[in-house]
Amino acid sequence: MDIKTATAIRRLRLVSAPEAVSFLILLLCSVLKRTTDFNAVPVMGAIHGVLFILYVIFWADAWNRAKWPLGTAAFYFVLSVLPTGGFFAERKLRREAENAVDAAIAARARQEGAVKA
């Protein structure tokens, strides 16, 4: 995995958890708007909207650079529209990045002759 691909996946991972938090807070604000006089929906809606747009842009970039199959790309997109999906996306993307780093280190070690495999 090259540095641009790793960066694209890292950006997607870093925006996924805040996007999920903003979605949950927006849902809470929607309930509070209906049950009390508290109305933070316009503010939280804007914050969540910006984070969701960032998620979609970073998702498209990661899909393009990582050459994910359609199923993997669709999986990460579906996670973005589920209230807690961003937390699962972040965890899965972190594992994917760690595995890629481990593979790159192993490949470099084999290339330099440090490991005979």
C-alpha cells in the first residue's frame, strides 16, 4: 500500500467516528425538539451535514485509491448512514491499516534479505 492510499484510508477512519457521534447527537436533538422547547437541530444538522459530506468525499477517495471491490465500498457507505455505523467503520479501517503496515514491513524485510520467506 502506498502512502497516498494509506492517507486516504486514514482520513476516512478519522472522520468516521465524529460523523457517527454527530449523527447520534442529531437524533437526540430531534427527540428533544419534539418533547421540549430545546431546538438544536439546525446547528447539529449543519455539523452532521458537513461531517457526512467529508465522510462521502473521503470514502470515494479511499475506494478509488485502495481499489476496494464494490461490496467493500458499499459496506463502508452503508455504515455511514447507520447511526452507529461510523464506529464500526473506524474499527475495521484501523485493522485494515494495521494489516497493510504489517504486510509492508514484511515485504520490506524480505526485500532487504532480513527475513528468509
